Amino acid sequence: MKTVSVKEMQELDRIAIEDKGIPSVALMENAGRAVSEIALSELKDIKDKKVAIFCGGGNNGGDGFVAARHLFNKGINVSVYLIDQRANLKNDPKINAEALDNIGVEIREISAPISIDCGLIIDAIFGIGLKGEVKEPVRSIISDLNKKSITIISADVPSGLDADTGEILGVAVKAGITVTMQFPKQGFYRNKGPEYTGKIIAVDIGI
């Protein structure tokens, strides 16, 4: 299967949005819905149907908000945790956070590891554009998630994994499944990548 670098994927996004006129919020909708569909498929074999979704403040977090809305609309009990402040959300992530507000799904801001009761975790903390080592409090939260015996689905890339080199940026989510957008990233098959991506599912988001 074709793989892409971070730069190539970002250029594909740019072409879709700027040259082809596809709204960025539509791409986010497609990405988040795809993650929710994989989550629903996994939940069929999981007794506890509750899902905890950990979101960052950027576009990857926006994918998580979309996934949360689709799961909620399918009758799934979702808990959404934002490792940032609501006031920092902008553009498409802000739109999708407000959509969750409008259907009654609470977004809880967190700044430390928390106790969760769920059968499935969705990691939507960092995307492919992450640079530099993961800092606190995200570092401790990811370390804590990795200790739980709960399947983790990562949106696009396991948070903390360099999508080009496959190196760990201090700490990274150890995913059971990585739902990656359009094409697998080169780092999935390099260095630590294979240990952290789990099963890789590439989904079409309309690019």
C-alpha cells in the first residue's frame, strides 16, 4: 500500500481545500465519522459499550469530537476529555465542540490522568503535525492510558509517534488500531512505528 510523508499528506490536504474547494470541516467530518464506524465495529465484541475519547486542542481533537457525536447518535455512552482549554479551540474543532454542546454531550477539560470506566478508548490528542517531545500534562496522561488494559483506537496516528520517522516523541499512545486518513504514514513502518500503531486501517475522507 502507498505510504506518504507528513509533508505529502499536508499538501494533499491543502490541494483538497484550496484548489478543489472541499471545506476543511467536511474532511474533519469524514475523518471523525470513519473513526466512529471502526469504533462501533469493535464495540460489537466488547461487553462494556462505553467509550472514552481523549482530545487535543487541534484538528486531531476535532476528529475526536466528530467521532463522539456520531457514537452518541448511535446510542453509545461517550465521555469526552479535552487536554486543553475550551477557550483555545478555533475553527473546525471549535465548530464540532459546539455541536457536541448542542446535543448535550459534555466536554470535560482535564490536566492530569483520570480514572475511567469504559470498554474502548479513542486517542485524538495529536495528529501528524506534532513536533518536539510531548510535554506535561499530556505526557502523564498518555503514560496512564498505556497502562490500562483497554483497546485504544488512534485517530490518524498514535499521539506522540513521529509520523515520518517512527520515533517516539518522549511518549506515545500504544494503539490497538490506528485509523489513518487516506494513506498510511511512512513512520508506521519505521523504528518504533510497528510496535505502536497496532492494526492499521486506512480510510477515505474524500481527498
